[in-house]
Amino acid sequence: MKVWNATASRMRCMATMRVLQTYLDGALDEVAARRVAEHLEDCRRCGLEAEVYQEIKTALGEQDRTVDPRAIERLRHFGEQLARGDASAHGDHGA
């Protein structure tokens, strides 16, 4: 039977939150990943936090990454203006 210790629990929560993104990326070593997984199973608050982060990560990964070629051309033109030292590229319109 586990005895609940509020201080120890908060410490595990803080340690878990520090590495949560790394854990979700699958970049933690096996021992640390196992500890995080066990904590997420035991701690409802951290488990829910991890679920939200995972949902956000999944949603961002599903976004359409197509860029409008006209936007690229506008950025290229703006960059060329900056390289030439064109004052209008800096927002200085003769003021």
C-alpha cells in the first residue's frame, strides 16, 4: 500500500513536467521514460496534462503545410529590398 506524501508527489509532478515534451517526443532514455509513464498513470493531473499536450502536438502535425507561392514571392521581394537598403522596406515612407 502506497502512502500519499504531498511533498514527494509535487516533486514528482515538477520533475515530470520538466521532461514531458521530451517524453512525448520519444527522446527520453528508457529508464526516465518508464518513470514518467508510471507517474502519468498514477497522477491524474499530470496524465491529463500529457493528454492535452499530445492532442495539441497531433493537431499541429496534421496541419496543411502548403505555402502560397505568392507569399514566398512577396517575402523574396521584401528581402531583396532590404538587401538593397530600400528605405520603404523598413517602413520608412519618407517621414
